[in-house]
Amino acid sequence: MSGHDLGWALDNADVVVEQAALEQAMARMADEIRRDYEEAPVYLTVMHGGLPFAARLAMEVGARGLDLEFDYLHATRYRGDTRGSDLVWKHRPATPLAGRRVLLADDILDEGHTLAGIIEWCQEQGARDVRVAVLAVKQHDRCVEGVHADYIGVHVPDRYVFGYGMDFHEQGRNLPDIHALKDGA
């Protein structure tokens, strides 16, 4: 079977980052975030992919004594596909951002089109500082100019990746490792 079958994807993928390495990366990121914040930022989870990562990172940050004010947003370019299109807002945060520091938590920084739109929206709402924490950064040189992550968990190859929040046609988000489809799959 092929196409949108998760079993097929797993059979045609490599584990590129194991769960233990992801957890170590999030502990390191939590230390970096704790050093940079004295007051609770507005912690915005980018749904759906950012959910597993954001939850785990929040617990690591809390264990270091920093409170977070939770909210979420849902903006997507993929909608279950493997290629992005126009940014679609499904939910915007209810928490006022004016004058606040914002920490965005997302699963991956690929080309950065989605994050660019989200960052711009946060700035338009009056956020005084917007920083980005991502579990993974894809290794390539196609990122939108000016878009970067302030806190990075791991780097992944320039292949289609899924697991730990990232999906294969809306499947596999709850896999504990990050998988990458083999070239040609």
C-alpha cells in the first residue's frame, strides 16, 4: 500500500531523531528560555503540530521556575497535504498581546511562511517581543528572509519528516520519534 497510509510511510522512512534526543534538546531549550525571561510570556502553541512539543517544553520550563500564560493559535498552510499553500487562520489567540512578550512554540521551521505570517500578526497586535521555539529546523537554504527560530531543538534533513507533532497526511503526530521519508519514497 502507498499514498496516505502511515504503515507505508513508516516502512519507507528512517528514524532521524529518537525520543531521548528530543527530550534532551527540550531540556536544553528550557534552560535557554529561563535565562531569557524574568516574567511569564504569553506562550502560544501553534496547533496542531506544535502541541506535543509545546506541552513537553512547557513542563521543562515550569520545572525551572518560569510560569507561562497559555493560549494557542491555529494557522496552517498544509491542511493535511505535503505542500503548503496560502495561510489559513482557524483560530487566533484570545489573550491580548499588546505590550506583552510572546513565545511561539511550533513543531518545525521549514521554509518559514507560516511562522512569518504568525509573527507579523503578533506584531500587529502590539506584542513588544516575539520569539520562536521550534522542535526541529529543516536543513536547507530556502527559509523566508528574516524568519528564524530563537530556540532550536534539533536539525532534521531536507526530507519529508513526521512524528512528534509533525504529520504524514494527518497521521503519526503522536509518534515519539521523528521519521523522514527515504529519498524517492
